[in-house]
Amino acid sequence: MLCVQLQIPVLSLYNAFFFLFILLDGFGTVQCRHKRSETLELREECFHRYSSMDHHQSFSEWLHRKNTSHYSPIIPSYHQALLKIQETGFRNGEQVTSGASSCNTRKMSVISSETPLRERALCKFEYVLNYNPKRIPAALTEVKCSCPRPSTRLVGKRIFECEPLRYQVRVLLFDDQCNTYSEHVETIALACLPVVQANVNSDSDADVMVPISASIPT
């Protein structure tokens, strides 16, 4: 305040308030620009070039739309493996693939490029429904590992274990009354991968890392 009086000693009370308002308004503009700079807006993307606003509603409706066979925006390419779900079958954690994977699968005699990945996978898995009625999209399919490790008939010694590969998906989450929503991040598993056991040295007779001799470069 002392700085304002020294620089503008003849300002009236009205002008002083007007000057202060201009300062605060300019500061708010700078802050707003700083927040906008945190978001990448690539002008070549049609999202920023399309002038109308109807695509927002169209996209949310398309993302949330579902029927008995296509009930999630994220589905495996081999969608024939998924079961059809009726209206009463939308429950969180519900298995949406038929049968149960055996942890001691025998070696397949014939493997072709047409064999589904679910049958060729070292780590057996099932698809389950991740369902939340307060979320957009409400239904997501994700992978659940069926076994703690690959079958010993396929990989031999127990030096591998099965772990889910997780991804984070942006969603909208409503309150209990469905009146307001907020941005939210949902973590889902998209694959079940065979990985080296963390305690491989204590759990196996052999070490995965095999030392080899190397000559010293001259």
C-alpha cells in the first residue's frame, strides 16, 4: 500500500480502488494462463479445431453404450471368448469368459497363428467385469490371472510367476446422487505376464542369470 501511495500520491479513493482492481485482475489472468499452459493443446487435433460442442455428448453416449455382447469400450480382439451378459448380470468382478483355466495345462500338440492368445498364453487368465454404475464408462473388462505361475509342464522349473500388467484409464465418477461428477483414474489389468520371480534364487535350484566367460578386450 505504501508503494502505491509513493507512485501515485494524487489518486482519489475511487481511482485507488480501480487501480487495485486492475492489478488483481491482471494477476488472475496470469495465474489462469499458467494453469492452461499445463495442458497440452495440439492444434492439429480435430478436438480443438471442431467449433461445435455436440461431439462431447456423442462421445460420452458412444463410450457408455452397451448391449449383451458389447458392453465395454475395452474388449479383446478375440471378442468371441466373452460371454453375453443380460441386464441382471452386470456385477463387479463377474467372470465374462466361459470355463476356468487349468493351471496344469498340457502342452498343445498343434499351435497355429489362429490359436487364440488366451489358449497360447503361458500365464492362464480370465476376463472379468469391472463395473461401477456411478462411472462413465460403467463397464470395463479386465484380465485376472488364474494361476500364481505358469504350468511346470510348459516352462519346467519354477522360476517364473504370473503378474497382471496394469494400465490407468481416465474416467468420470459421479457422486451418490448422480448430480455432480469429477475426473478420476481407474487402474485395470489388461494382460497377465510371466515374469521372473523376485525371490528366484531362494525358490529355485537354478539361477536365471547364467554367467558366461568373456575375454578382456585388448
